[in-house]
Amino acid sequence: MIPSATFPFVFQGNVVPENGMAVESKLIPILREGVDLVKMILFRRLRLHLANAYPEQDASYVNRMAGAVINDLFGDSPTAEPFAGFARDHAEAIDREVRRISVSMSDMLIPLTDALRIQFLCDYQEGIDSTPILARANALGILLNDREVPLPARFISMVRKLGSSLQLVRKT
């Protein structure tokens, strides 16, 4: 198993062998869907917040800004236009809004902490180093350090409950 100085364990049954070949897992895509659901919830919340913060802007701007803030927080860099151009042209405002998340979205810090950590674990399993994303979120006060890393089942359960309460997923 490949050790990590940043995160020294991996999920049982989803181990990266020393030869570097990843064991196929059905868990990673499920966890990534959970991360995406947290992003959707954050998108909804950010749209409302940004509409109030930028009343002079139209809905298109607010939607793009919300998406760009989420992309920035989770380390996604859009390459397709018009999203890449928007991110370049509004980099300062995007950075300002990401820095405000710990205050403006304080009730989202638990799901954001869990989603960012789960994304890190999934990335690690796929050989991607997303340590800088976690470090930045931590520096911005978005990560709740005293919160334990969620087990996959607990994360999925939390995401389902949250999504269900907002009618984004059906109750099962």
C-alpha cells in the first residue's frame, strides 16, 4: 500500500497496491456523486447570497459567479468557454467570495468539510494530489479541524439527508 504523509490510510477494499495499480472500486464514483450533491447545495445557497451581494448583476452573472466560486473552492479549473473566460475576468471577485465562505455559508461548513475531505480521499485513490485544495480550505477557515473524517457510509447518509431535505434527492 502506498502511504501518505498527509492522509495515512485508505478505505479497506479500495487500496492502492505498491506497484501503483489501483484496485477498481465502485465506492469512488458513489462518493464523488455525494461530493457533487454538496456542490449543488452550495450552488443553490451561493446564488441567493450572491444575488443579494451583487444586486446590480443579472441572473447569468450570479449563476456563473456561484459556479466559479465552487470550482475555485474544489480546485476545478474550467477549460471551456465562456466559463474559463469568466473565471479569468473575475478572478479577484471569485477569490473574495471563496474567502467569505466561512462566514457567509457558515451553516454549510460541516458538509463542505466532509465533501472536501472525501474528494481528497477519492483523488488520493486515483493518484491525484489534492493536498493544496485542503490546505487552502483550511487556511480560509472552511475546514473544521476538530471534525473527524467521515466514513463513506456516514458521508453518503449525511448527503442523502441534506439532499432530501432540499428535495434534490428522493427519500429512500
